Amino acid sequence: MNIDGLNTLACTKAMSEVSGAVRVYPLPHMAVVKDLVPDLTNFYAQHASIEPWLQTVSPTPQKEWKQSHAASS
């Protein structure tokens, strides 16, 4: 959210960093659904398009993926 004119995470912004009344606004570059809740549709579409997860060419195992020391070098 935008706190006192700076885009930041509210959970990391200390009250000591803010002087006087705290001004809280939604992020300026995102459409607002309600109150301070942004529409994340575009964000999730962009996230999926870059595929930021591990990918493999090996077949999917029945139980779980095993990692060896040799494969992590």
C-alpha cells in the first residue's frame, strides 16, 4: 500500500518512521476492487506468463521428487 506517499509493505513500516497522522492509500498503479484491495488479475497473469517455478524434462514420479547431491552441483 501507499503509506505517506511511499509504496511499501505495511507489515514492515514502523510507526516511528511516520510523523503525525498516517495517510494510507491503495497502490497508485493498480485498480482498486474495494477499500485498499487491489485487483491482482493482471499481476497473476504476468506471473504465470514468466513461469517462475522449477521445470524439468524428467517424468513425474508417483510419490515425490528426489534430489541428489550430484544433481545440485
